[in-house]
Amino acid sequence: MAKPGQTARHTLVELQGVTKIYGRGTAAMQALRGVDLRIEQGEFVAVMGPSGSGKSTCMNIVGCLDTPTSGTYLFKDVAVGSLSRNQRALLRRHQLGFVFQGFNLLNRTSALENVELPLIYRGIKGEELRRRATNSLAAVGLAGWEDHTPGELSGGQQQRVAIARALVTEPAVLLADEPTGNLDTARSLEIMELLTSFNRELGITIIMVTHEQEMAHFADRVVQFRDGLVWTDQVEGEVG
């Protein structure tokens, strides 16, 4: 779904009849029951639904943290199920960025070192490493905070570091799992404005799980899960 005034973009993420079953026999639990979902480059999609609805399982599959029991997951028209474990790890490392509710920062390292970490995994060293990490922190409004550890930062600042870390590799997709869940309303709105700016100005595709309707309103589109299926898929502002 292209934004108003934009031409159609190519499909980045596509799920076709995706199911996921955990356990076997009488203990089997079907988390996804045949999910069809398409997300285009540059979209900002909020994923909602009650606990147990399948939204987190779906996000884990999109993030290559889990695999479907059946069905097809295409990323840039490549069938992810046909990739080896190492190839999926490379896809995750080079194409996907992750932001979590709990920040997941290394407590004893500085903000700059936290942001440098994914670049180190990609073999980037020296001046380029520091330059890219410093620029990423500046982009989230933390210029001058490079040497502070997470314990010296507020919750909102810690989440900004986490966003800088997720975006420093210039991923095609940012997966945000309850990114405002540990923040107060004012800090939550700041983080949502930041994510929106990256989506609009840099064209980064964002897929965000949230329980908060107020935060979902920042997205272009809201996908509601229920009982392992996509229940509704609606462009923000649509009636009905």
C-alpha cells in the first residue's frame, strides 16, 4: 500500500499461508493458522492483537528468529525457507534491525560502543566504525552522550541508543517490539516521532508490535491479529 501521492513500491516482506505449530500430538499449539501478509518498501506498519493472537510469532518469523511450519516467507522475492541457517543469519544481520521493549543494551559499555557492536560483526573497523556510530547517535539526538553508559541515561535515552544501534547498519526493515512499553507518555511520543521521521525522511520500512492504540496511530497501516490469523488490515484514517 503506497502512501497517498506516492507510486506503488515493491513488496519487501510477504507471507503466504504461513502456519506455525509448537509441540506435538495433544500438546500441539497452533500459533499461526495460515497468515497472508504483504508489506511494501517504505511502509510503517503497526501490528496489534491480544496476547496469544500470533503477532509475536509472526514478527519472529519475519525477523528470521523462527521458521514457519508451513507456508512461504518471501523477503525481497527470495524464499527465506530455502536459505541455510547461515544465510538466514546473514539476512538478519544485513537487512534487519531490531528494537525491543527492554532496550537490550550492554550495561558496562558506553552508548558509542553499544552502537558500534553490529558494525563490528560486519567487519568494520577504525575510523569508519567510530564515524558511523557517532553519526547514528547524532541522528537520534544523542550527540555528546557517546561516553555515557546505559546506567547514566534515562529510559528514553536508552531507547534512542537502541534505535541508533538498530539503524547504524542501514537495514531495509526495522522491527520494533513494543518500543515504548517501558516509557512514560512523553518519552513514548518522542520515540514515535523519531521513528516516524526515519520512516518518512529515510524511507526505512518499520514493522512495530504495540498494545497502545495511541502509538499505532503513528503508523500508515494497522494489522490486527486474532486467533493466529490477520483479523483486520487497515490503512490509518480509513473508516469502518
